[in-house]
Amino acid sequence: YYEGQSGIRVILEDVLTTTREAKDKVYYAYSSADIRDYLHKAYPKYSDDRVKNKIAVKVISIGKGGELVGLDERKWLTEEEHSPSYILIYGSKVAMITVDLTNQPVGVIIEDDGLYQTQKMVFRRLWETL
């Protein structure tokens, strides 16, 4: 369990470290327009570091916005709806980030290959339909 900007940075660093060491350097994300700014504040150079490490990402966006910066693909689930969470699926882990009642970012990392495989399967299936 991670709290605040420093906690979110730890989660994002784990995504890069874990994915960089994987044989398939790709991860998947459900990006929420409502949460995206918290991630950028926690780790402003995240996308630069991701690209520098040759890590690819497929993103399903919920809400408007989100731009391509390299080694990434993006599809929109909806531009009108909102989601209160951001989900990252990577290297036998699933990380979830949201904000608490005081508007502070919080997140968890769950390391479980079964959960990872299921979430990856659902993501890929949804990706194919968009």
C-alpha cells in the first residue's frame, strides 16, 4: 500500500524496473483522465524514462486526453465517462491507483501471476474490440 506522490512514484518505478527486466518489454494500462495528473506530478519524466528503456505500453483511456510519446498505443473506451482509478498490468503484477477522501493519491501493487494473467487476458480482449 502506497500513499501520496512519493508512494505513486514508487509504483511507477516498479512498473519500469519490472518491465525492463522482463523478456517481453510491454505492459498494459487503463488510464483515467481523473487520475492521470497525479501520476505526472509524482514522476514527471516517467514517459521519457519508459522510452529510454525501450518499454512499450498499450493504453485503454477512460476520459479525454492522453497523448502518444513513443513506443505506445492508445485506444479510448470512452471520452465522456470518468473513472476514479488507474490500473497497470505488468510482469505478474497489477497496480491500482486512486485518490482517497482527502484527494491524496493512494495505490497498491498486487503480485500474483494468476491475477496478472486474468487482467492481461481481459485487457487484450477489450483492446481487440475497440
